[in-house]
Amino acid sequence: MQDLIKQYTTTLRQLREAQKDAKEEDVKILTDMISDISYSLEWMKKTRRPGNRRGVERLAAYQRERACDPLLMQRYFRSMDDNLYEWDSHQQEHVVGEWDKIRLEDALSLLTKREREVYLMSRGYCLTYREIARYLNITCSTVQSMIERAEKKIARQVNESLFCNCG
């Protein structure tokens, strides 16, 4: 990485020199090139996206943690017997163990029917908020607030439940 940074620094220096002697129509192109190289250099040196105030390691806990393992949730959803939606063409899988199924059902037990439906569409089927909103004739912000509320309930249940803490 250090070699790449040196090469970019050299290129940046050469571009700035070329910009001094360039014709008026070439100055715009060189300015854009200098901007791109500077952006890339800052990203490489600081190891994070330029302009961001904080990296992902400094996000609040609720922004980086998930209440349940998303892959386990997807396997659970595919192992359910009922096909709720006509657009759902998944084959039933039996990959989720009985104990995992009990723990997931316990974690989801506090959700209302509508919250559970929205949460499973999002985390089980990996649908976007917009797709869920379109299927259920609600707004995207409603979907977002329902999922946030469901994740809070699930996190609380996971922390307090004996089923979820075992295993």
C-alpha cells in the first residue's frame, strides 16, 4: 500500500506541475484529475472514506448490531411450512435445527402479526423497504419504523429470555 501511495503522490506532483504550464482547455481536465488523485490518496492514507467524520468502528451500537443472525433468520424462514405469498417460490429447507427454531420463535413471539410479517419479509426474504411497502400498501418510513421497533423487541427478548440465552 505504501508503494501505491508513493506512486499516487508522484502522479499528483506531476499533475500540479503540468497544470501550471497547461492550456486553458486542459486546465479543467487536469483539475479533475488532481481532485480524483487527492481523493484517492486521502482514502488510502486515512483508511476511510474522505469526508466521513467517523468510521464504522465508532458507530453507535444500534447502528452496527443486529438482533438476530440474518443468515439464521433466512434459513428459518425457508424452513417454514407455509408459503404466505404468491411471489414466494422458495423450496422448503430443513437446515435449521429444532433448538434454533425454538429460539427464533421465542425471539419473534413478542412481535405483532404485522411487525412479524414486515420483519420476516425484510430479514427472511431480503426485500428492500420499498418492495415491502409496495406489497403491503404502506409507506417506506412505516416499514422502517416497524423494523426498528421489531429489532428493539427482539433484542430485548434475546437478552431476557431463557430460551434465547441457552444454546
